[in-house]
Amino acid sequence: MTQRAPRAPVALFLTVLTLIGCSATGPAPARFEERQALPAPTEPRQIALTRLVSKLPVGTRIGRTSEGWLCLPQGPMTWRIGVDEDVPGEVIVILRDELQKAGYRTPGPPKSLFDEAKDGQAELLLAGAIKAVTLNVCSGPQGRSSEGSVEIEWQAYERRTRSVVLTSTTGGTAKSSRGGRDAYYDAAAAALRNLLAQEAFVKAVGSTGRAQLR
């Protein structure tokens, strides 16, 4: 018995559904290998993650917003942080947690509103500049989900020699079903883990050696 071909309306619906499914997510995030952080040196020098800035011009299109069961496109997602402007502090907190989980010594936060930050006690300062971001967010019946990628250029600065002892660019990719921005946060954390997976970083933190990576 031969199988009948789908009726025209059904075939048309399936074609439209396929096209919608392919286009709803927006531009695909960059794919970066996810590596595990190497063990921290036995006696790592204290390192403070001091700043994360943006190299993306405000208004840059970074992805797409969508809604509904099928994640139908609603509009572009644009970057709202200006050039060389500080990135919101919640990202810094997440990245500091990653450093601590990997076994690195980081200055503790102020114990009260009247205490000063303790970053000045650290021998090394780590900062990053965001070079590229992709973020697609879907608001559906089950909540908000997102996918994204982040590329960050890192620099580690040694106070004693007043010099940059490490330069490296890494990226991270993530998906999240917890909220609209979580993929962005998770991708930034993955980018830091990829930095911590480099032997040059471990050497720079554990000694006074200079390392340059691109």
C-alpha cells in the first residue's frame, strides 16, 4: 500500500514551521571549546579581578528576541553598554567566584559599607575587555531561555614590576533555561575557565614569569 503525499495545506504548514524554527534563534553564537581549569599553583599569588570593560559600540546588534512556543522573532537584541564603560558588577561577582572555585586567592569583599575594597592588597590584577557578544533570548510559556557567546581579551598586571605579565583572548559559549541573561553570564564564566586552563596563566600567577598569548 502506497503512502499518500501530505495534503497541500499540511505540507505548507510543515514548511513554514521548519523555516520559523530555523530563523527564530537569531545569529548563531560563536562556538568555543570548553576546557576545565588547571589546578592552581600550590602557593598562588593573590589576584584581584578588578575590571571588565566593553569594546563594543552601544547599539551594536548582538542577537534577537523571540516569543511563544515557536520562539517567533520579535526584534533585535542590541548592546546597551558604551565603549570602555564598566560592565555591570554582577558579572564581576560571577567571575570572582570562578577564580575561587579553581583554587585562586582573591581579596574578600568589604565586610561593611564603611570598609574599603581590598583589591589593593593583591599582587596581581586581572582585567578583561569584551570584544564580541552574541545573545538570543526567547520568552515562552515555560519561561525565558537564552543562548550566547562572549569573547574577552584578558590582561594580568603585576604590581611589583608595574607590567602586564600575561595577555590572552578566550571565549565561551552557553545555553540556559533559567533566564534571559544567564547564557551571557555563563558564557563569560566559560571564557574565564578557558583562561584558567592555560599553562601560561598558571605560571604567571604562581611565579614572576612573563607570558604572552594571542
